[in-house]
Amino acid sequence: MIKNIITISREFGSGGRSVGQKVAERLQIEYYDKDIIRQAAEESGLGEKYVEEYGEFSPSADRFAYNFVDLIEEGTSPLIKLWQVRKKVIRELADKGPCVIVGVGADYILKDRPDCLKVFLFADEETKKKRISELFEDADLKVRNRIHNMDIRRKINYEFFTGQEWGKAQNYDLAINSGTIGYDRCVDIIVDAAGRSE
């Protein structure tokens, strides 16, 4: 079956945005990333900075980060409200037509769609460190801490809202090591797996 929706979950520094953009360009389909933040901010009434910070990351790298969040769906917690709006936005974007969606739990939100290809990108620490250093020009120790912190916060957020283990291969259709394979080959593999003609 042709996969019209491609979701890309990723470790921090594994090149998920770059790979996602290249896949969308190759297939000439829509690419959604920051658009989701803007739309979720508009629909929720929450600030863009808040949506960007907490839409995909837990408030801290502490495993108890969500202990005091109101779990009732109708609750007043802005984090719960953001999750509900994020689900709505992602489903609407997927319904519009073929696209690539990076991050924000889209793999879980769209898991029941048979035309959705769920991808997880990961890489070795050296590859991630090199990429983050290029993007942020941080000192070596700060880079390692940033990678570790962001991945933990992403994992806590994902697992809290989905009940699934972040990065577990069985939750995805493809798990690709972008560090050993390279971004261009990742794009080739994803395009091929989607079964869409270029």
C-alpha cells in the first residue's frame, strides 16, 4: 500500500528535520514542522514559545515532571489542552493530503491510518554531537548535555501522552541509523518504503 503520510520521530541531532525536508522535496508533498507549532498556538490560545517548548518536551528531564498534571481530559492543565489541540491539528493536516510530519507524536496520533509510514531516526553520540555543534556552536560538554537533556525530555513527554515507549523499534515501520547510513541514503530508504513514485 502507498504511504501518503510519513511521520519522522527522531533523536536530537540525528537529522530528522533535514531528512524530512528532503523526503518532502523528493516526493513533492507538504512538509510540516514549525507550522504545527504556529497552528497549535493559534487554536489553543497558548503562546508560540510555550507550544514550542512543551509541545514535544517535558517541563524538565526529571522522570516525575508530569506528576502534578491533571490527567482528566477535560482538565484545565495547559499541557493537556496543548496535547488535545496538537492531535486535532495533526489529524487535520494529514487529512489535507500527502505530507511529511516531523516529531510532535504524529506517529502515535496517526497510528491507525493504514497510509501512514512511521519512521524513527537515531544516530551515535559522535554524529549527533557533530551536528549539534554545527547548528548551535556550543562547547563540547554543553553539546553532550544538550543532546542528553533534549532526548530525555522528548522521551518523557512522548511516553506520558502516548503510553508507548519512545524509540522502541516495534512502534515504527522503520528505525534507521542516520549516523552510519547518512542522510541521503535515509531519504532513499524512506521514499522507497513509502511506495510513492517520484
